[in-house]
Amino acid sequence: MMDKIALQHDLERLALWSRANNMVLHESKFQVLSYSLQRSELLRELPFNAETSAYCTMEGEFIFPVPDVRDLGITLSSNGKFSRHISQMIRRALLLSGWVFSVFRDRSPGVMLTLC
């Protein structure tokens, strides 16, 4: 519970600092990603858990925990694994390679390596 209070305090300080420095924060885009050592998903699925994990911005926007966050091109997951990010990268690579194979008739190694 102390971590929640500390993070809420940090959010308020950040908002005050941004206003003092004439910076605009898009608080509607804020996301919370919580890492936990708990192996059980049971506690995360309880109805009251979202209420105790929510944070409030200075503008009155509520920030609820999300299972995945994309930051700087990397998808981070609350379970600490990169399986979702890897799946997305594989999907994109397959789409791109499908496009390459549909556009180019010559599939010789020289042409294929040039495209990479």
C-alpha cells in the first residue's frame, strides 16, 4: 500500500513540475504496468483489485493497470515476459516477407540478401 501512496505522490509532483515549466502532459495517455512476483493470476482477477490499483491524475483522469504497454517500440508485459513482443515481431516479419515474395519474381540469393 505504501508503494501506491508513493506513486500517487510522484504523479502529483510530476504534474506540478510540468505546470511550473509550461509543459503539457497528455494524462489520458498515461498507463500503469505492475510487475508482480505472484504466480497466481487469481488476485489480479478479483473485482476489487482494479480499484485498489487505480491512480488519479491532477486532471481527474483515472489510470488503471494494463497487462501490456508499448514503449519505445517494445511491448512490455506485466508477467515480465517478452512473448507478446516476440509474437508481434514475427507477425510483422512474415507480413513483410510475404510482400517481398509477392512483388519480386527473382528469388536468387543475391536479390534476397540485397532486400534484407
